[in-house]
Amino acid sequence: MSGNVAMLSEAKALGAMAKAGWRPDRTIIYASWDGEEPMLLGSTEWAETHADELKKKALIYINTDGNGRGFLGAGGSHDWQKLVNDVAEDVTDPQTGVSVGKRARAKILVDAFDNVGRPDEAEVAAAEKGGDLPISALGSGSDYSPFLQHLGIAALDVGYGGEGRTAGSYHSIYDSYDNYTRFGDPGLAYGAALSKTVGRLVLRIADSDTPPMQFTDFANTVALYLTQVQKLAADRRAQDPKRAQLTADGAFKLASDPANPVAAPAPEPATPYFDLAPLENAVAKLHASAKAFDAAYAANGTALSPAARDRLNVALRDIDQLLLDPRGLPGRPWYRNMIYAPGRFTGYGAKTLPGVREAIEERRFADADTYAVITGNALAAYAARLDSATAIVKGR
């Protein structure tokens, strides 16, 4: 409800602007979802019912869920990462008076210094350089799932937290308005901050001549995910003979508590070398295409004719849908996004390049090769669309 109330406050502000004569260049739809806890039923039914219209018209879905006192957190489609960072520098933190982006950067650096919470290397590097902070990948647990992972519509999930004092009250009879306003977000200061944050995102997207996206962020992120998958495969190959040797030596039996014995792991086939070349080639092409488009737009974007701008808007509006494959992921075809998915066994937690990554983790080795091709094809289609967009920007 804390995220929903912030959304209503944001809508109220835009309503006041509309009464004063403002009209957005793009349509804005506000929606509240029922049935979130039982399998995201409200948002899923709505997204599936309106799937055809959404795939034709929707540019992005922005989600707000639980909110509280603390630090800005954002996850979602990485072609929108730059916009999130720009907005974060323009919203003032209600407790410190600095931008919420500056405060988030300080939190990352201090946590890394104190070695708290296994700090992410990419986050720390970005914070140290004073550059844009990476947003996280989205798994599931909130209403962005049907939009991002089933329909391929770009999504952002935005909220504040980390300093509220309501731990243990969530989903209990103590989860009340009084409890929240006393301990979760006194004065609703961070509810207002969330309204200002998402309101700026909405206004900048709604009134931009072309979608305010930066594609090198997406390309760099996917390259990082590929590196992680390559390391996963190498680590598994190195681990397999060690497990076999420990089993042969009876080490698992000797290390097990005799009062509560645990059997040794079952024998497993050795992890092979995978054919990741289709995926590796696609990631390299994506990086080149993204770099070319961002450079072309920086040089020529403001000088586009109305006709060229219209063509560019058409090219970019549904580009994230190219990351879908109609076959979906193994064992769960409803999830069609080849870059972002909730893990089969992690739920809320995201799995990136999920077709390949989970195939290696679950030792479905044939699927790893298959989904390297499928995911590579999706990224190649995305890169080809960027090449077409670059040609439009350059007037070809």
C-alpha cells in the first residue's frame, strides 16, 4: 500500500498539471492491482487480457510496491538505466538534503568498505568513479512480471528502503497505518520522495521526443551476464572431479554427523564444454550496434526531422519485445524473456540469460547449447533493430 499511495499522490500532481492545461505527448495509464500475493493474479489477468494492445502501444511499465525510509533502489530493463540515474540526481533525499543518487552512491561505498552484504563489484566501481549506478535485474514477486517477462515490455521497479523499523510486522496484524507512519516512514517523507522520483520518470518519458534510452548500458550489462555464465561453466568443470574424488575417498560419509547422517551427492556426468559462440557473437554485435546508435543520436538526435523522429519512435517503442522467444524457457513457457527471468528455485531472485544459466546449473547440458542459439538470435534481432534506428538517425 505504501507504493500504491505514492503512485496516487503522483497521479494527483499530474492531475493538477492537466487542469492547468498541460497534456502529455504520450498516453499515461495508472493502474492498481488486486490479487498480488496469490500469484500476481490481478496484474497478470489484466496484462494477458490487453496483451495485443499493450504489445502495439506500450513503451514501458513502471512499478512501485513496498516503500519505506532509506535509500533509492531500482531494477529493470537496462536500456532505461541512464534515465533512472538522471532522475536520481534531481530528487532530494528528505533526511540529508543531498540527491538520492549521491546518498545511494555513499551507501554502496561505505558498505564495500565495511564488507557488508557482499557488495556488487560493478556497483562499487561505478560509485567510486562517480558514474551511473547499475540498476538490478528483475526476478519476480511484484506486478512487473507479466509485462517484462511475458509480454517483453520494458519495466522498472522503483522504491526506497533500508532504514525503516518495521521488520517482522509485514503481513501480520501489526502491519498497520499507525505502525508504518511511526516506524516505516515517519511523516511519509519517503512516500513523497517516491512520488517525486517516479513522477519525474513518467514526465520525462511522456514528453520526450524519442524514448530516453541508452543502449550501451544494456549491451554492457548483457556482456557482464555472459561473463558470469562463462565463469559458471568453468567453475562447474573444475568442481566436478573434486566431487567425484571426495565421493571415492568416502569424505562425505566421514564428514556427515553420525546422529543425523546425510548421503553423499549422487554421481553426475561431468560438465562439458558448451558451444556458447552464437551467444558470444551476438553480445559482441549488440555492443557494436548499441555504441553506434548512442553516438549517432548524441550527434544528430536533436536535428531529426518530424518524419525521421516518427520513424525512430516506431523502431524503438517495441525493441524490448525482440528479447522474447515464443517457446519460452524450459519447463515454464509462459516466461519468454531470454535476458531476465525469476529463477526456478529462487522466486523473487532474478536469473539473467536464464535459458543458458539455469541449464548449466541444473545440468541440462543440451539445453545450454540450444538456448545459447535462441538467446543469441534474440540479441541479434535487437542489434539489427538498433542498426535500423542508427540509419534513421543518420538520415539514410
